[in-house]
Amino acid sequence: MKKILDDISEVVSSAFEKCGYDKEYGKVTISNRPDLCEFQCNGAMACAKKAHKAPFMIADEIKEVLDQSEMFEKVDSVKPGFLNMIIAPEYLANYMVTMSSEDKLGVENTANPRTIVMDYGGANVAKPLHVGHLRPAIIGESIKRVLKYVGNTVYGDVHLGDWGLQIGLIINELRHRKPDLPYFDQNFTGEYPKEAPFTLSDLEEIYPYASGKSKEDEAYKKDALEITNELQNGHPGYTAILKHILTLSHADLKKNYGSLNVTFDLWKGESDAQPYIPDMIEDMKKKGIAEESDGALIVRVAKDDDKREIPPCIIQKSDGASLYATTDLGTIIMRKKEQNPDAIIYVVDKRQELHFVQVFRTARMAGLIGDDVELTHIGFGTMNGKDGKPFKTRDGGVMRLEHMIKDISDEMYKKITENHTVDPEEAKETAKIVGLAALKYGDLSNQASKDYVFDMERFTSFEGNTGPYLLYSIVRIKSILAKYKELGKNAKDYKILAPTTKSEKDLMLALANFQATIDVVAKEYAPHKLCAYIYELANTFNHFYHETKIMAEEDEQRQGSYILLLMLTKEVLETSVDLLGFEAPERM
Ligand code: ARG
């Protein structure tokens, strides 16, 4: 259905046309003076010069035409030439009726649906997920859901870090501990075992150990680098070990991402880019894009008009090993071949901004992907602790994601059970759901590029701009609807009536902004704008709720209309929180 602003603009535009002016002047916006009006049009001012007329005279003419329209309750022409509009309650009620009956609440599919790959995992295998992986997962999942909702085909790719030194370190340590394994036998020709010779918890112990040791022991680190290089060149035993590591890691990561309500369509990693790398490098050399520098291969990506220095992109180390940029470039080739996307969106720490500038420029120079394909890096800021430094555990270590999720559900459990008696099992389930919402909303409500402070007390509060507050509003509606149903009534027998109070009209106006909000969120990849919208909507709903006797209303039709309005509010809120990646419990 048409967005409400478009609908109104159309009427105002034809009024301009009717009076002999260009219809482009009829663009209507939400009023920035809600004390005066609901919508406004400033077109008369812009139109005045061309028409050689005072703006207020034009505004007067338009007002006269608009006075004939049933869309408005009142139109004022205000000097020097503003048009202030108050929408007719009947029109608004009809808008609500249509919105309730439409698919997807009247949100239309984008005019040009695209195929989009979203890269928002980035976890490194054999290392547990930690809070550093929280932001890409939360933000990426939400953007993916919104882009799908408006009709795009979106592939979420976890793009695991599985090709770097960390794998070499693990293999090296394994070789020290179990040198007799067939993976390390040069002459072994049989089939490698199906079962991994280690468990996930072995890996979680081996990696930090090996990483620590490599920092003190030069020779040990050199071995690990050598192994990494051999692995990248197809060493069969090491490749088999990597396969074991991946199998174990995938299962564990799926579980962990799952507990965040985050899923991926593709479980690819940096290692999947390897088959594309040798030809890519040859080609770049042939085209003269890549050149040697101190034994390494580099691509000069600086441009004349750069405002800062952009160093060359290193695509091969002097020992022939691939780097982070190399796998990202190979991955672009792979994605082009497999998904042939119109856009690739990377949700990655903003501190990697330079890396993506280098990779994108190299990809364009080498023609790995068409110029019409969008490459975007959405760089997010850091989640800090209350001390303003990157969030750490109490003893200064990196916090595991599962521990953080547990901490926040525990806190939620305390709050839920504080004031009333609830079944402990149910409270536990509820605490999990609300805790996740607290965590995700606390993150998503900030503009992604900004740093923010993880504040357990504030995030879990039922008041203010928080996840629990929003869920509480949804649960409140659910409980009214249940009570209504218990009375044996069915709102579907009635229809939404024109609002009679300001708080009711405000609620309708807020609901009518849903389509435009989704539009902006999808265009700007900006979930924080969806958060701002539902916070405002929840406030408007709660205000209406406090001002209106819903269950005590004696006029059945009026009451039915309230209930239908609440059903619509609930659907908008629930759809929105689903797009943000969480859900509301039945009770709280
Ligand atoms: N594994 C990387 C890291 O931990 C993040 C990967 C992000 N995605 C990408 N295509 N580079 O920093």
C-alpha cells in the first residue's frame, strides 16, 4: 500500500498542479511542530520565486483546494507560506483498516529486488565465540532480516577465520603432542581416520597454549608459520586435520550463534577461497596490477585524490603465504561464481576500514567483480565496559559469549522473580528470551558505527529505551487481547473507527509510519532507526493505554475498534522485534 506521506503528498501535489504550479512542490513531511499540526508542506516557499508571487498567496490558493479534500480535518496557510495539515480521523482509520488487511502490514517489496551476500560472522575456528563476535552477529542478522523482508534474496555467510596462523599453531602443537599420528607421516598413503584425534575442548586448550608459546619461542612460531604455508599449499595431512577442526567447530558455532538467534545460509570460511587464489594472483601479475616489493606481492591502490595515505594491498607474503586480504579477494571471486550477487555487505569492526578500502579497490582494479556490484563495509564500533575500555571480564580477560548470555539471563531472572511469584521453570525460560532482547536491543539501538557501553543495569531495566520495556509493552497487549477473548468476544466482528481522542489518533499516526521506517532501515542498513521507531510506538501505545478504558468500554463497537487497533500495534511491534532478531514471551 502507499506510504501515508506519499498518499498525502499526492493529494497536495495535485492541488499545486490544479493551481497551475509544478506538482513537485507538493511534497509533504511529518510536522516538525507537532504542537501545531501533524503534517506540513513548505512547497509554496520554493515555488514562489518561479511563480513571481508571494509564498503566502500560493499557500492560500493551495489551502483552498485542500479544504475540499476529505483527507484533511484542517489545513492552515501560515505566513510566510507554510501549509500546516491535520489529517481527517476517518481517513486515518481507513488507513489502519487497509494496513491490517495487507500482507506485511502494507510494506511493499523493493522495486528492484537484489541478490545480496552478507558477511557478518567472522568467528575464528577452534576459538570460542567471545563478545567481539557479538556485534557483527547481532547487527548483521538484523540487516539481513530487513533486507529479506523487503523482497531481496539474501545469503548470510559466516565467513569463518580458518586459514591463518591459528590453524598452523594448532597443527604444530598437535605434532608435538602426538607425533605418531598419520597426518604427520610424509610417506603415509592410506586414508586418514574419520574421527578427529582431539575434541573441541582439547582444541580450546591447545590454541591458547600454542598461541602463548609462539610469543616466547621463536623457533616454535617459525614452525607454525611454515605449517600454515604448507597447509595453504595443499599439504594432505594438514588439510585432513583442518577438516576435523572445521567439523567440530561448525557444530559448536552453530549452537552458539543459535543461542543468539543468529543463523547463516552459508558456512564458508577463508579456506574456501583458496582454490581461486593461485589463478587470481597469476592474473593480477599478468595484468600488471600486482608487483613485487621486497619479495612480497603488492597492489598499489592509492588514488590521486585520496585525503589520507592508502598503503598498497599486500596479496602475498615473501614466503608465498596468503594474507587476510588475499582470502577476502578470493572470496569475492567465489561469491561472484556461486551467488552472483548485486551487493556484498560486510559487517566488520570499523577498525578494519582500511583493509576493506584496500580489498575493494584491488577487486575493482583486477576486475574480480563488476563495477555495478555494490561492495559495502558497515564498520561497527566497540562494545565498552563502564570504564570506557573494551569490555572485559572481571579479571581482565576476554569474555566468552556464552558466559555473557548467561550473566544477562541470570540478571533478568532476578528481576522477573523479584516482585511476584512465578513458576521458576517458566521464569527461567522468560529470562532467557528477555535477556537476549536486552542484550540485542542494547546493541542495536545505537548507531552501528558508534562505540557503546555495555550497561547491565540499564539494558535489563523495564523502563526507558530498553529491550525489556518493549517486550513488556507487547506482553501488555497480549494480556488485554487474552482478557477480551475470555469474554467470548471477537474483534473481527467490528471495524476500526475514527479516533476520538488525541492519544488514539497519535497511536494511529505512529502505526502509519511503519512502512516508511522499514524503507529507510533497508536503504540505510540502519537497524537503530527501527529501534527508535518502536520505542516511540511503544511510548505512544502506553500513553493511549493509560488514557483509555479499554476493558470497561460499554460500546461494543468502540471496544472492538480499540482491540483491533491493539492487534495492529502488536503485529507492528512483533514484526519489528523479529526483524531486530528477538521475540516477546507470552508473559513477563
Ligand atoms: N575473522 C575476522 C576477524 O576475526 C573477521 C572476518 C570478517 N569478514 C571478512 N570478510 N573479512 O577479524
